[in-house]
Amino acid sequence: MTGLCIAAGRFDTTAAIKRMAGRLFASNQSLGKENPTPSLAIANSWHAGMTHMRAPVTFDDGLVCAVSGEIFDDYGLFKEPEQLIADLYKTGHLHKTAWLNGSFRIGLLDPKQNRVILITDRLGSKSIFVWHNDKALIASSRLDAVIREDIVRKRLSRQGLTELLIYQRTVASQTQYSDIESMTAAQIWVWENGTLTKKTARKLAWVKPDFSKTDAAEGLASALTRATERRLSDPVRHGLLMSGGLDSRAVLAAAHRSGKPLSCATVSAWENMEVALARRSAEVTGADFKLHNCTPEGLAAAIKPSTEASDGLFSAPVNLYSSLPDIAYDHDVMLSGHGLDYTLRGYYLPCRTLKLAGSTTRLPRLRQIQNGNPETIANSLRVGISPAIAKQILRPDFAAEIDTRRIAAMEAALADIEIEDDYNGWDAFILHSLGRHYAYSDFVAIEEVIHHRSITFDPVVFDLYLSMPPAWRAEGKVAHDAMNQISPDLMRLADANTGFSARYGFSKQIFLILMRAILRRTGLIKRPVLPNPSFTHGSWMDAANLFRHNETWRTLALSLPDDPVLNAMGLFQQDGLRVAVSGHMSGKANHKKLLMQLLTLSSWFSEHPFEEVGA
């Protein structure tokens, strides 16, 4: 993976950095280490095919800099980013790192001051986990590299566990350990003389637009193309994680428009509509296409390694992970359209809904909200696990803390963000630490096998998003019009999420969806038949039915009430676990998220046991 680790203080840092680097390093990767003094050591790793990446650089004055990730300029990859960071440090302008274009984490060692500096990018897309006391500091891009060090105290965090159970992620600087923190967005942390100081270099903030919707669509079409060109500028094998939806199609269209070649990879259990649309999209642009089949057994086998690769801080991201070795065989870098939906198309904003024929359809209009305070947002997120369900499986004393803890987590997430429009609070929760967003888990885990680049967070795209009012984003018209401008041919194809031509606006598509639902309800048209209850018409398998109908997954679920790792925490009720599992298996309830989170917790703590339960 593209990794970083640092050991500092009054202990054997040389031995520590050797151990930690060994946990970052894999057979297809390169590794570099520097140990400028007995009390300072640093190492980083990178995929061997990424020849622009390199070992930590030591400058004439002794300063050591390691850039883990990538920085882009207007044309492509920034050459010698270590020199840029060293210059910013020496001139007192390290805060400007939060204005750099890229996905990165940075470590600096200043031997003259016996100082360590840790830096995250604007959105915190690449995590750094930090443990420290007044004598030592351990920091790494991999949580397991930190927790395996003997010097590090291993206390299970009740707050971290609450967040994993409710939000399927940890929030702000929280991890599942009381004494280990995760750096969030645009952070500069300095450890010197046993003291750690923290600074936020740039706050996330939305601004009012100085352009019309029409201008925004034209600007977005140009921005998507420019951002894609930058990420296709190096001479490596580029690929695109392709679905039948609009986000990956926008990246494919931008690549085609810019004349940059790339091939498409799709993951699915069978040849469904999503696969057909992904394949057809590739054909329209002349791109190569390959389907990677996933199986229930392959997904189950991916639980443990994907949990490790994502630091145990999400539900195990098995869907993509199981196919990564095959995808990596054909590519050095994978692009994705991740984030276009929840930024430009307002996917997580509180919108109106319409219930018809047993299904709920999200409408492209904001609904009235009481306010945008942390409690309101915590109570109305579209993602996560119901607090009421979580309480049923927890012991009474811990269950009684859940509401206070989940709202406190939301307060921490929003504390360092400038929010004038209450609706932006929902997006702020996601973006306060991108590397911890539950939907980003696939792209945290992917870095263990292959390099990933997202188009959405290039400043030309992201800054335009920050200038769009929530109502524009919920409506989705700006993004839709921009995609039509980039490639009308691709937009003539159906949207896999609706089955209707993507050239239709979202309001028209919703009308057609409702008409289809009525026709199905009256029996005039039939719903497409799935060949297997665990299959879907999309990329991923139906996790709820996997647990019910596949023997491997069913066995995993049924084992949870007696799981020794979960029971050792002293926080779960066995009877509550049995009721939850039984309710799901019978079809009376859908606890797929909860079951997957519990399997993830068991997998992580079986490999990384805690010594006691903390706060």
C-alpha cells in the first residue's frame, strides 16, 4: 500500500520502524526508510509500478520529508513534492498544504529541533493513526502497525464502538482504541519535547455562487474533464471502476473527451443489467472492458483481509476487495467516480420522499428541516444502524449511553466546519474526514493492492460543489446537464439505477419509476426475475439474502451470539444477539448492516485483542 510510519522518542526507534514498515510492505511494493537520529525514524511504502513515488528525502540541513500519496499541479503529477513541502516548512507556510491538489499524508522529521510534523490533505483522504505520551510517539497509515507495538496501550474505546455500531465508521479523531487517534482533514500535528500540538490548516466551508445553473453545468463539464486529464497524465496502466450508473460514466466520458485511454473493470455476481450497461458504455467510447465475477464464498473469504486493510474502522468492504488481485493484474491505477453522487447530486441531503407500492423514492427536492444542529442530523441520517436496534443487543449500562455518545460524535464531527446553511450539515458529517467515510471504505482497502484516484475531490470539481446551494445539488440538474455536455452518446444509455435513459432529467425519471411501480402493482408488467435470491440487478450481491440463504454466510451469522470475541467485551447481551440474528434469518427484520458490523468487530479484535475496556 501507499503507507507511512514514524517512531520518535526515548526508545529503540530503529527497531520499531523496522517492525512497522514490515507491516506496510507487500511483495509488489517498494519501501524506503530514514533514521536521522536515534530518537527519530520514518519509513514509507508505495506500489512498485508508481515510479514517481520515492523513499523519504533527506535535505542538506538534515530535514527529512516523506510524501505518502500524490500531489498534482495544473498539468499532472507534481515533480519532487518533498522539496515543495520542505520549502513550505522552512518558510513557515505549512498551512498551504491544505490548498494542494491531491490525496496524501506527509511526515516531516526535523532532527535539529527533535520535532515530528504530521500532515493530512484538505479532506483527510489518507488517514494517519497516532499514539503518544510524554516520552514517545508512534504514527502510521495502518492502525495494526500502531497497535502491535508493545509500548502502545490497548484499551477498547466505548465511544469508538458506539460510533461503529451506529454510524458504521468512527467520527472525528476517534478510533476503536481509547489511546489512539486518527487525524482528520487539513491537520498539522507537531510532536516536540513530549508535547503534541494540533492545528487545523483549513476549514471546510461553503460559499454563495456567483454564477447561474447554466454556467455551473458548463463549468462542471470542463472541471470534470480537466480533473480526469490530470489523473491520467502519467505513463501507467489506467483503469476505471465501472458501474452502470452515472458517476463512473461521467469519468469515462471525461477520459474519452480528453483523448486519454483507459480500460473498464466491473464487479458483479452475474450478467445483469448493470453489467450490460457498463459494457455498452465502454463500447461507446472504445474502451476495453472486463467483468470480474464475485461469489458468496469469495466475499466471505474477504471479510478478514478486507477488515485488516480498512483498519477495522468500517464494515468489512468485501464487495470490491475480493476482485482486487485480478483487477491489479491488468492495471496500476484505478480511477473512480466516487463522491460525485453525494457532492454534486446531494445524495445524503434531507430530501422529500414518496412511498408507493411498498417502496420509498427519493425526490429531487429538499424537505423542511427543524434545524441543522448535531442532534437533528444524527437522528436523520440515511446511513448507519438504528440506535433502537443497537440498544437491543447491548447490556443496559452501555445501551443507556448510546444516544449521548452518538450525538457527541456528531458534535465533534461538525465542530471545526463553517456551516451557514443548515442543510450543509449533512454533507459536513461525511466530508469532515473523507478517509473515515463509510462509503469510502472500498478505497481505503483498495490501496493495499492497487493505487486509486478519485476525480471528485480535485479542487476544480470540489470547489464548484462548495459553491452550489443545497437545493441545486438535491435537484441534480447541474450534474445532469454537465454529463449531457460531456457525452450525449453515453447519456442516451439507460441509468442502471432506474432502467430509463440517463438523458431524461431526474423528475421525469421519477415519474417513469412511479408509473412502472403502478403497472407492476396491477400486474400489467412483471418485475425482472433474479436467478438467485442473493443476486441483484446492481454490482453487489444482496447481503440480507446472503445471510439467509447461503450456507457459508448463514453459518457466520448464526455464530455471532456465541462469538468469544464479542462476549469478551462485556458490552453485548447474548440473548439480544440471538433475537437479532433470529429476526433476520426469519425475514421478519433486515439486520444485514448490524450482522456485517458484528462480523467485522469479531474479525478485527480476534487479531488485535484489547487489554481492557476504556472510555
